[in-house]
Amino acid sequence: MELRIAQSALEDLQAIQEYYKEQNVPGIGDEYVTAILKQSEMLQCHPDAGRMVPEFSLGYIRELIHAPFRVVYLRQADEVVLVRVWRSERQLELPARGT
């Protein structure tokens, strides 16, 4: 199964790095991004590893928790698409199918 990262998730990862850079601890942002991407790689073999996003209860919208972040992904027939990487307290909105 292919793992793809949507532009929205790339922007989220960049924003994480920028936030920690502004806080004068850029290494922490880099560590979060590296760890999130490494954890996400296992979705290629185990696309159901994450839980269904409670706000939606739809089987194809799932998330991994990498505190303090939620890594939201779409599980599709032949690929997994990371769509958002948000802080845990942020309210989620339904992503467009096929993003």
C-alpha cells in the first residue's frame, strides 16, 4: 500500500517546525516531524492501525495519536493519505474524499 502526504499535511508539518523555530527550540520541531513521519510509515502495512476519528465515525477517516498531535489520514483502496497533522485539542473538520 502506498503512503502519500497531502499538501495540507505537508503545510501542517512545516507549521510545526516553524512554531518551534519561533520558540527558539527548532530541534524539537524537527524531532516531532521526524517521529510523526516514521510512525506513519507503518500505515503502509497496517492501514487500520489508527483509530476511527471519533468526530466522524467513518471507517476510512482514521488517526494516529502522536501527542500532542493527531495525524489524520484517509484509508483508501490502494493508498493511505495523510491529510492533517493537528494539535490534539483542535476541532476536526471533515476532509474532502480523495484529497
